[in-house]
Amino acid sequence: MHINFKQFTSPPEQQFEHKSPLPGEIWEISCFVQSPLEFSTEEQQRLYSDIARSFLEGNSPPRYAMIITEPESPEPGEEDWTIISVMLFSEQTNFLSDVDILLPTGVSGMEQDLLALTWQVQPMLAVNLAQSVGQGLSREIYDALLNIGDYFHGLVEQPPTRQSIESLGLGMGTVKNSPSSAPFFFAEFHQQEEAWADVLKVPLDAYRTYQRTMKFTGEILDAALELEQELNRISLRQWLQDIFEEGWLSFAEFLPKQTAFAIRSQEDSSQLPSQPQAITKLIEQLSPGKDEYQRRLAAKQLGEIGSGNKNAISALVNLLRTTTDDETLWTGVESLWQIDPHNPAAGTRRVKLIDWGMQVAGNAIALSVALIQKVNGQVGILLRVYPTGDAAYLPPELKLLLLDESGQILREVTARQADIYIQLKLNGQPREQFSVSVALGEGSITEDFVI
């Protein structure tokens, strides 16, 4: 058995109608059954009963059915495999009973009388209907036949009366054909008809197997695509475990190589004389009950005077572990970078020189990505672009862009005349994907990340 991906075509000797079947219509059932799966000869021998195979091989009379429901709305891409429900008819009118109802030619418009097997309602693939025949049955006849079958299956308490059945021009036998006490030859007839229904059941089961297979295959392909996308992206989750891709430098490795940036960084991080009393007051300003701007200002000042002070370091670490304000968080991180650069509470920070042929005023550009685990489970991310080499400022109109996984711009910032860096902040969930682009004029460099 394998999936049939070919465009299905009808055998030349059979002409299919393409109108949609409607409830109450009588349709001939095709002996050229179709399904999304193709079966070998051995599989057909195993799946189909003898009487079903005889019909499919063209060795038994035509079969008909009354349409019960209109075709179900198909899933996108599966329009060829709509499902309908039908009531099977038989030409063996000698098995007339209280549930096997006679449809005379005057009622059905057929050339021969038919037996409506009211107990045999089956779902099937609409594609396996050949053509409409006879004339559509009235709503009264349609309802009466369904009510008889519902009574047989215990779904209603009373069947239509014989008088009401016969008033519709239908014939009802005297044999009581209940599931538990049918005469032997009627029971054998029903078993035979159940076996014939393989003609409808096997293609439908094949379609449902196909659906499950394609859904499972789709899930596998989606997972594989997602994994491939992740593998092609820089994993920030690994950064939090101190695993870094080649080319991403620590700040300790980066600074000595960048003359202007290193001098400016030393100037920015130069410490005022330690002032224990001032530090104590600033630490008090970090308490959660204080105004957020006041806490942020205190955190910044601790980065200026708290170098080597264990209390200042401990207070900043506690701030990072408790604050829910992003501005306060990153102010605290930067202060901790200044007074205790290797403290793990400040997250991780890496820098990459962007020098793939995009030179700006003779100097490459550096992209910095800093991460910190937040108290709400998200990951805080700080993106910055710095000038490098002897350049003191970024070139004007240089852009830093944040892109979603489809490449759409979410946010951007543009360098002005004397910017020493530009930055963007964001928060993300594990496995969330994004990209960062640095652009100037028509040139751009993009890095893809997954959290």
C-alpha cells in the first residue's frame, strides 16, 4: 500500500457526473473505486470480501444508494475526498421485510423495483458515486426510510406505521427483521449486504489512514523544519550555558583590540573614590517601595562609586533578581558590569565584528548581544552596535533593525551625527526566533537567533 499522488482519472468506459449529490437522490455506485491509497492485488484480496471483489470486477449487477447527507466540507487540499452518507439499495426484492422496504419503479423512476436497506446507512467517498439515476425521492419518503432504520437501531421508540408506509407507495414485508431474531435466510442476506459494504468502507478507511499519515507526516516535517531553522540560528539558550559560536567574543577579548572604544570604556567606567556612607544610602534607595526612577538613579550611581564594594554588588544582584521594570533591570546590569564585570547575575554579553566587506569610514562595526534571565521566565535581550578601531562615533544613518522570524521589521533605530552606540531592547520566550540586521545605505548584515 502506498499513497497515490497521481491526478485521478476515470476509466474511459465510465462517465462520471460532476454535480453535487443531494439528499433524496438515487445514485449508482461506481465499481471503479478511488482512494488516496493504492492497494496491491494481495492487499485487495485481504481487505475486500468475495462479494465486494465480485462487484469491483464487474461480475455482479449495478448497485444504487439514496443520498442521506450532502458532501462534508473538505479540508483545504482534499477537495477530491469529500464524504457523504448513503442508504444502500438492492435489486433482491424477494427479501422484503419490515426494514427492507420495496421501492416500486413508479416511486424511484428506475427500470426495476429496488429494495431499500433502511438499516444499512454508510459513509462513503463521494468520488465513488458514478451517476444519478431515476428520480429524486420525496421528503416524506426520505424521512420514512430513515425513521424505519432509526427504529431498527434503537434510535427512536416507534417506527412509521405500515399504513403510512404504504400510503407513500412503498411496500413493507411481514417478516420482523430485528437484530436479535431475524429468520436465518434474512440474517444471511443482511450478512451478505454487510460484506458488500466493503466497497464503500475500504476506500473510506484508506482515506482516513491517509489523513492520519499526512497529518503525522506534516507534524514531522514541521518539526524537522523548525529544528533545521533552529540549527541555522545562533542559540542564545546555549549562551546562558556558556556555549558560544565562533566569532562571538567576550568583552574582555574585544576591548583591547578597539583603541577608541577601549579608551572611552575606561573613561566611562572610571570610578569615583569609594564612599561607604553614600553607598549605604544608595542601597537604601533600591528597596522595592521606592519610586522606580529613584531606584534606577541609585543603581546607576552604584556603578560609579561601588567598585569592589561587596554590599553594592550584593544590592545590585538582588535588584536584578527582583525588579520587573526593564529600564531598571538594564541599568542595574550595566552598573554590575562596571563594578563586577564577571558576576554571573549580570547574564552574558558577546560581541561580533561585522566585517563581511561592509566597511564604514574604514572601520568595521561591532554588534553586541547581552542576555539576562528575568524573574518572569522570559529572557531579556539588549542589542547594541558600536564603532570600532579608531572611530569615535557610528556613521550617521546606520540602522539597527529587529526582525521577526519571517523577516518583517518589528523595530529599528538610526544613528545620529555623534552616537557612540545605538541599541534596542526586547524580551522573548524560549524557542522564540528573531533576527538582527545592521544596515547602511544598500548594504546590510543579518544575524539569526533563537532563544
